[in-house]
Amino acid sequence: MNPLADKKPALKRLNSKVIHNGEYINLRQDELFKGDNYLSTRDVIEHVGSIVSVPYEIIDKKIYVYMVNQWRNPIDKWLLEFPAGTLNSNEDPYEAVVRELQEEIGMIPQDIELWSPFFVAPGWCTEKIYCFFTTNLKSSKLQSDIDEEIYVEKLELSEIHQMIQDKQITDLKTITAFYVFKEFLNKNMKHNLDN
């Protein structure tokens, strides 16, 4: 429990204005005040939100996960990531995770568990990612987004740990989801894997 959760901040946000409206993001400028004193102006990205999923299967007491290798235009690199995507307007995150898995790995999950949302970069962006663990996967393909080039990889869990250690996986949402998923397994599934 955060002891400051109910504490009112000393700073106030006044005179906010949107200076760019985009399809999934807006750029907003906020003026920050302490009391009546102006402190600074800050740029903020307003984001509609997104999902990340750890789609997994247990085969012969080993855990395998599906990942996607895709080109990321803003950084001009290929990244190995867990399937993820932006929410459509007013889309429920549970619906989004089903859609994204169909688009990106050609599978639909029968079992979906929400771990928690987490914030990507709360210093300058409102994006909240809903982190899911999904399993009991069945084949079901939807058309990928027009600007996506994706290659699906099925990896054993220990391989991913090593790839993170070797800095072959550098996507923050993927690294975060991986370590949270490992904790989820330790708490909830050890008995299933031992039997």
C-alpha cells in the first residue's frame, strides 16, 4: 500500500490545452502551479491505452510462450516482444487482447487472466498497459494491421530469461511482463508443473 496514495499534491495543473489531436495520441501542454506561483510548462502525451499478453502453453511440464519479432518504425529496429497493441476507441482490454492475439500470432485464448495495468512513462505520458496472461490457445487468425510486419516465435521460458540477460530483448513492456509472469507461475502453477 502506498502511504501517499490519498495525499493531495502541492502542485496544481492549470491551463491545459491540446496542441495536437492524433488517431491514438494527443499532445497536451500543462501549466504547473504551486499555490498561485507558476512553476513550469510540461508537454504530455495522452494515450488511449494498450495491452500486452504473455500467451503460453505447457507441454511435457515445460512452459512455452509465443513472441513476435517486428519492425518498430520509431526506433528503426526489429524487436522481439510479447504480443501487444493499442486499444481501439472505447475498447474493453479483454476484447483487445483477444483481437491482438488473433492478429499477431493467429491464436485465440480460452483462458485470460489480467495481472494489472501498469504505466509506461508516467512522467510524460498517460499510457496504461493492461498486462494479461493467456493460455488454452486455439488457432484463429485475423488480418494483421497494414503497417505491421510480424514473425511469430515460440520459445521456452528459460530461453527468454537468457535473451534478456544477453540484451537481445530490450523492450520494457516485454521484460516487465516476463518477470511478473514468472512470479505468477511461482505462486500459482508450481504444483501443476511438479505433478
